[in-house]
Amino acid sequence: MISVIIGQMAMSMLIEHKGWLGSSKAHVNKEKLIAVALMTFSLLLITRKEGITTCNNNSSRISHRWRVA
């Protein structure tokens, strides 16, 4: 989910910077770049900690972790 948000933020920054789709041009500032960089870093931390891969179905592993004994 966070990867979708990062992609949308990056694309909106590009669209605003170039003035595409009739939007007013806005320069990319330091705060926007820091926000995207921190979200990307958090995505890396989440995927490394959880061991999430894009090819495997981890639903059984995740649901097993939350079962009440």
C-alpha cells in the first residue's frame, strides 16, 4: 500500500513540475523530496523486517502469526 502512495506522490511532483495536464507549474522543493525519500526508506525497512516478497503468497504465514493459542 505504501508503494502506491510513494508512486502517486512522485508522479504528482513530476506532473506539477512539468505543468502537465493543465496544472500550474510548481518547483520541487526540499520538503517534498525529503517526504518521498523518507517514505521510500520506510518501505525498505518494512519489507526487510517482514521478509515480504512480491512473488510469494504470505497470507498463511501472516495469519498464523496472529492466531490466538
